[in-house]
Amino acid sequence: MSGHSKWHSIKHKKAAVDAKRGKIFNRHARLIEVAAREGGGDSDTNIRLRTAVQAAKAANMPNDKIDKAIAKGSGKIKGVTYEVVVYEAYGLEGVALIIDVLTDNKNRTVGEIRNILTKHGGHLGESGSVAWNFTQKGILTVPVEGNEEDRVLEIVLEAGAEDLVTEGESFEITTDPKDFATVREALTSAGVDVNHAEVTRIPGSTVKLEEHPARRVLKLMDALDDQDDVQNVSANFDISDEIMELLKDEG
């Protein structure tokens, strides 16, 4: 299992907790605002906005919050202007990290991220220092239960997906970012539930971690993921299933 997939599965479990405290809604709102600001408030013509709205709805974000975010982004009501920033960094054992941020105060955010990295044995890298090892991909997960693999595979391949693999209780579908929205819409139209969907970065090579560094890297990832301005963290670590079993109850 890739480092992306391991962290992806952990993030998916964390999402339910984030939703309870409203944090995940704030993240989706920011993404919607930026998409609306850059491409307009009509989701029929703005694919990026449509994808952001679909992701928000999948997280059960209320329609009034979605509408308000679109209104802010399109300038219909006053809102904060967010800046898109990407930081490259390293964790223990040379683990490479890419941290996607939406912030209204770049100086504050970079200071907080630097402190988190330092506390957990990591540090910021130069631009381009780790990005070469990552490729942007769309990732969607569909529950295995209630879905025949051949049917799901046919649907997504016809819509332009690149691959489908079984990861535990889910089918994980990989797409080119430009086909992400089309594949998601094809699944929805066919009545197939999508558990999780995101455009993220997949590492070309991974660093295998033993128990002690794995514990510290996971704590670093949790801390970054909990920072309000961080939208996504991609990493290139791999952890064996045996070690994951030991660490599964550790926060």
C-alpha cells in the first residue's frame, strides 16, 4: 500500500470527527470561495466550483453554507480573500511532504506550519525540493459492500478513470485531475455512492517507516491536518500493516 493510500485511509476516518466540530465545513467553504472567485459562481460552467460543491455535499455540508460560500467568492457578499499557497517540507527519515494551504494571512500561517514541523522533527524545504516526486491525481473511494467490482470498473473506465484497486472495504479509483469531476458524476448518475473524493498528490517513491519514526510522522501529519489553514497534506511514507495495527489507537 502506498504512503498516499495509508494516510488517505487515516484522513478518511478523521473526517467524521472533523465534521462534528465543523472544521471540515470551513475547509470546504474556503475551497468553494476560491473556486467561485477564480471561475465565477455558476457551477454549470465552472467545473472547479462544481467539484468543490459536490465534495461539500458529500461531507453533508448544509446548502445554506454552500450558497453563502459561493456568494462570498463571487463578490455578492463581503468575505475574506484567501490565498493559495503550497509548502514543501520534510519529516523524519527524509519523508517528503507537500502542504496545500488556503490562508488570509500568509505570514501567520507559515509561522504556525514551521513550528509544527520543528516540534515533530521536520522542517520546511525549498520550492521544488520534493514536488518532483509527486503527481496530481483524482482519488475517489466507493464502498465494496453493495457494489459489483466489474460494474464499478465499467462505469469509471468509460468516464475516463485510469485505475481501480481494492483497498480494504473500498474500491479506490484513480483519475487524471481533468477527468475527476466527470468520473464522479458518472458514479453518482449510476447510483453508486462515493465515500470520499479529492484531488491530491501521489508519490512516485515512498519511504518505509519502522514503528518509532512512524509514530512521530503520523503525529506530525495529524498536527498539520489540524491546522485551520491546511487543506491537504501529501506524503511519501509507507507503513506495514503490522505496525499500523500497533499504532491504530494512537492519536
